[in-house]
Amino acid sequence: MDLRRHNGRRRGLLPLSPVRSLSPQVCSFYLSSREISLYLSALTVSIERLIKSSFLATQLAVEQSRGRFSEAFGSTLLPGMYCMPIYAVPKPNSTDLRLVTDQSYGSFSLNSMIKHTCVTGYPLDNLTQYGEMLLNLAHCHPDEKRVSWKSDIAEAYRLMPMHPYWQVKQANWINGEFFIDRCNAFGGCGSGAIFIAFNSLVAWIAKNEKGVSRLSTYVDDSSGCGLANDTLFYHPYQKFFPREQVILMQLWDELGVPHREKKQVWGSPLTIIGIDVDPNEMVLTLPEASRERLMKELRFWCRKGAREKTKKWFQMGGWFNWALNVYPLLRPALNNFYPKLKGRKESTVNIHVNNAVREDFEWAIRKLDNSSGVFLLKSLSWDVENATQMVYCDACLEGMGFWYPHLQIAFIAPTPAHWNPNLIFYFEALCVLCALWDIHQRSPCGSRLVIYTDNYNTVNIFNTLRCLPEYNHLLKASVDILVDGDHSLRVLHVPGTENDVADALSRSQFSRALQLEPNLRISSFDPWVWTRSANDKMVFEHPQSMLGVEGL
């Protein structure tokens, strides 16, 4: 049969066509390419519906066997009851399905009844905390082989029973009948907070009552680290595991918390919350495929005229925060992002991606594109006494100054004329950036830099990389410098009474500065400034020549 004939139409055999005669025959007819495509799409949808319908029936039986779903009570809701849509959706990185309830559906959804400020902002341990545990283990046992471990609670959210007053609002419609869901459901805005509160208590017991010293939790995942030769035999699985992992699983058994063997893993390296952790080389690595997916999503957000639903904004924020485990210096990319979500409650409302967010994401893409995707935990572990360079800064309304005690050199500059009076510590932060740029010019790659300032706000924004949008260009510029020089930076607080030289420099009180440090050589510098580019955009950039004329 030649499928290329008949004016571009294809000829085929379809066994689903109706056949009235009982005698054997072949029923043939012609379909266009578009008709075949539509037919296959409809067939695929039908198969998916059958699979999901079968899953719902199976899941209903499972839930009822465990006492989490009631028996059917008919096809009519009773007064006060609610019924939200349910879906069978694939689990992350799996073809398995799970039952999800859309408790945000409609104008009178269940999620709209919950006070969001009471169920959001629950802290989750991340790889920053895990890295601190690894550094501590490496410090205590520098020459011994180390392993990471990870344990997962089965059916986490579903373990939490709900109050009867809430249960009546969780009626589910399955195969023509209503059933009450008695437990915590995927899809509720408070569901995560409920389970996190429970698992935090379990983690407290593990640490304080059972002696699990190195433990972090991320929703239903618990992870830790230990020595490769420090293991215990866990009888239910007939295997050896790291000692503290066994203690945690025994605690779960004591409390009746279910878990499955395949989700209890350990080794070196080990993937934890999607990031490869090597406890011996002390590195965190974002898999290349994950890095590419993140960059693709960021480019999608950078398209002209982009608008996304509030729910998608929160999802993007969570995704980016996850990537910060490996790329902590990219935190400024969210400083214009989160203010757009302030006061937003309706998950289906579209929010415009403004120029500030777009520029921050484009900045992050450039950094990701030039990154190896590897974060060295050892870069966090160094003492101030081992710093390559140390500088003291200060600023006032009229001027800025910084100096190197060990080099006996100092630099001063007037403050820029475009000062915003609402930015009360802007010049303090600008002075730190200018000092960082100067240190960068003087230091080899991979230097450890310490900058002292007597302004707590400045210390905070440079160490957390979080700030108001008006300060964000300062942080992005500092990250550019650190990435370019592969430097490590610590901005530390010094009491004003101990920062008197920098204070004198900022006020152009050169006699006082020289009285304090007689050998000090003072020069001028040009601060970072806003300039207009060739395409008429304002650009914040470093001066062409940092150092001025010595001997003022």
C-alpha cells in the first residue's frame, strides 16, 4: 500500500470502525493527516482518562482501607459540605500518580477561607544548613571517609488527620458518589504547614532525645551525614545504614511513622533535594539538565509582555530558591521579584513581569551560563585572621572613605549628587561596593576579603544579599566582582568608636586621620555611578580609573 498517493491523503486500516456484517472483511477508508492527528490525540486522551479513572478507583479502595476516606454517602451533598475538584497527577520525576485536590477552585474555595499569613513562611532546612553540618563533620574528622544519608516518610501529608469541622468541607466526588476525606489533602494551602509542624517536632525528638546530632529536614525528606565506618544494622530491612539514620528510622517505628525501604538511601556522592552532594570532596553540584531547565524557564519569564498567574510566581520563587543552594550569589535576582507578590492572595490573577524583574532574571541567566554548576563548601570555611585583604569603610552625607590598615593607604570621595533621601544607608553600602572593587584590583583570584563597616543594615544586605529594590544594583555589582575574581567576601560590623579613621576620612578630616595613623597615605577615588548607555538606558558601572592622586 502506497501511503503517499491519493492527493496527499493517507489510506489506513482502523480496527475501531463499525462493521455490520459478520463475514470477515477489511474496512478501509481515507483520513487526512489532520484527521489522523486529531484521532490519535483523542485516543491518547481517552487512554489517559481510563488510566486515571482506574487509579482513582484503586486509590479510593486504598484510602478506605486505611480509614482516611469514609464510605459513600450518596450523590447529594449535605448542608455545610464542600466538594473541590480532584485530579490524578504524576509525581515529580516519576510516572506514578497521586491524588491532588484543587482547594483553590472557585470564588468560595477552601483556601480562600484560610488566613495565609498563618500558614506561610514555615522555615525549611536547605543545603546551607546541610553544608554547615558537613563542614563540622569534616572539621572533627578531617582524614576519615564521610557519607551522606537521606530518609523519606511515606504518604507524608496523608498521615495528618483533620478536624471534623474541616472534614465536612472535604467531600470528594468519585464514580458518581460522594466520600469524605478525613485527612490532610494535597492542594490545601495549609497542608504543608500542618505536616512541617509535625515533622519539626519529630526532628526535635530525634535531636534532643535520641541524640541524632546531624539532621536536616525538608518537608518529608530527612537527611544527614556521618562516617562511612559508623553503621548499625536495621533489622526490618536487613541492611546496614549510617548509625544516625538507623536511630531516626527506629524513632519513626516507635511513633508509627511509615517509611519504605527504597526511599532510605546513603552513600557518597548522594542526591539530596535534587542536588548532588559529595561529602568527601565537599562540593554541591546542580545536574546539567536541571541547570538548563532553570535557564529555559528564566528565558520564558524574560519574554516581552510576560504575564503569569500568582501561583506560577510562587512556584518560580520556590524553584529559584532551590537553585540558590548551589548558586547562593544569585540571590539578588529575587529582590525585585518578591515585592511584586506583596499582598497577593488570589492564585489565578495574572501579574505583569516588569522591567526590573526581567533585568534581574537576564542577569541571572548570564551568571548561570558562565557557571560550572559546582559550589565548594570549603569556600565558606575560613577564619577572618586568614583574610587576604582587610578594609575599613565609612560614609556620611558629604563623603565616603575606606582604608587598608596593613598597607597604610586610604581613599576618599564626595558622595554622588543624585542621592535619594529615602535611602538612609545608601552611601554606606555604596562605599562598601567601592572598597570591594578596589580590593579586587589589588588581589589575586580566589582571595578572602573582609570589609568592616559600622552600619548594621549594610552588613545585613551584603551578607544575606537581600535588600529593598532601590539597593539591588549595588548587590548585583558586588556579585559581578566576586564571580569575576572567584573571591569570598565577609562584611563585618565594627563599633563606630573603633572605626574612627574611616569616619575621619568620610568627613574629609585629614588632620584627625593622620593623627590616628601618622603613616597613612590618602588618595581620592571615583565612586560607581549611573551613566546613560548608547541605547539610552541607565547603567550602573564602575569608574574607568579607581585610584586617584596620592598625597592629599
